[in-house]
Amino acid sequence: MNELMWSLFGPMDWQDALFSTFMLLGIALFSVLAARAEARMWHAIGRFNGERRALQRRITLGKSRLY
């Protein structure tokens, strides 16, 4: 176990650097795709940019002034 820990902090060879680069690129690509999917989801349910919440707030304020 001690040998494994010391090898993590040793010099990196080209295979480790290549693997790390591909993993970071994969994480970045996944993050972009997840953000785009979330934006599509919010747009599909009609709550894009908080428009629906702002409308509900205006309705609530309007009703409170009627009573």
C-alpha cells in the first residue's frame, strides 16, 4: 500500500499524461452535454429563465391587493 501511494506522486510517463488528458476531456464533454440537456428540459416544461415563477409572483401580488 505504501508503494502505491508513493507511485502516485512520482514522475508521470506519457501514458499517464495521455490517459489523464482524455479523462479531463471526457469530463468536460459530459459537463457540456449535461448543461445542454438541462436547458432543454427547463425549456420543455416552460420554466426557462424563471419566467413562470415571475408570472406567478405577479399574480399573487395582484390577488393580495384585491382583498
